[in-house]
Amino acid sequence: MKALIIVDIQNDFCPGGSLAVTDGDTIIPIVNKVMPLFDVVIATQDWHPPDHGSFAANHIDRKVGEIIDLNGLPQVLWPVHCVQGFKGAALHADLNIKGIDRIFEKGTIPEVDSYSGFFDNGRRNSTGLGDFLLEKGVKEVYVCGLATDYCVKYTTLDALSLGFKTFLLTDAIKGVDLKEGDCERAILEMHNQGAILSDTKILQENC
């Protein structure tokens, strides 16, 4: 059994959103095309309360891009994004939502961020994604989505840590690159930790 994990393809991370990834929406047709190749299709969704600690606006005299200590963990401060119930938090309209079996929300606790689709950044709380995949008998996961150097990276690393054979679909990811080279370094880190670098063309040829 193999699963596709679609990370955070939400309005706020696509062009026009409050934390837009450059060309983030261009991967959507690619993702839609390969969905039918999988036994299970999962989407993750940033789902922040308005008072989330990752928002620079919730800290006096702090700016976007600064790093603070948040409940004992280093935290990059971001613009307000993916607030529960607002349009920016919705999955992008072009994404084939009917092809998704289940959506896992993350980042719901104000005191800790959650880049990974599996755990919060302190691994103190689980989203339930790992248990769900195990219950379905999934052995292999393929990760795609936004953003390469944050939520895609940590979702991939956690999948590896849980023992899943993990593939990174390199033509179906886009990154932030807060510092130049962040995306390249993230891909290298994922690969060094055991992720298999692939793309959707190879996937289609092998299915």
C-alpha cells in the first residue's frame, strides 16, 4: 500500500496569499494527475487559531522573519496565515479535493507550531496521521506540496522516523527560501536522512 501526502496546498501559501510561495500553485495540476495512482491520498492543512504564537503580529515589537523562543522551541515569526475558518486556510480550489481520502489539520495549538503533518515541532502532540497510515497498511509514502524547506521537509523527516519508505516528488514541491539555498539544503537533508528523490514522471512510468 502506498500513500500520497499532499502538504499544505492552501490559499495563503499560493500566489495572492499572506505567506505565498513563489509559483506555489503551479504544482497543483501535477499533484492532481498522480492522485489516482495511490491507494490512499492524504492532505495536511495548517489550521491556526488567531492567537497562534508563530504570528509576528501576536508579539510586541517583533517582525516577520525574526526567531524567538516559543514554549522552549526556536520559532520563526510569520505573517498571519491559515487562520481557522478563513479563506486563506482553505485548500486551493484547483486541488482535486474529491480525490483526497482524509485531511489532517495541524498547528492548532497556540503555544507550538507544527510544520510536520505528523507531529508538532516539539513532537509533543500527534496529528494522528501516522496511526492512520499504519491502520491502512501503508508501507510507502510519497510527499509533495508546500513548502519544501519547512512543512514538506519536516513531514518527510517524520515519515522516515516512523519507518515508512519515503519518496520526495521533487517536481511537485515549491519552497520559501527565506535564506537563499534553504530549499537545496532541505532536499539534501531529506535525502541524507533516507528519502528517495523521485518525480511524478518516474512515478507514472513505474505504475
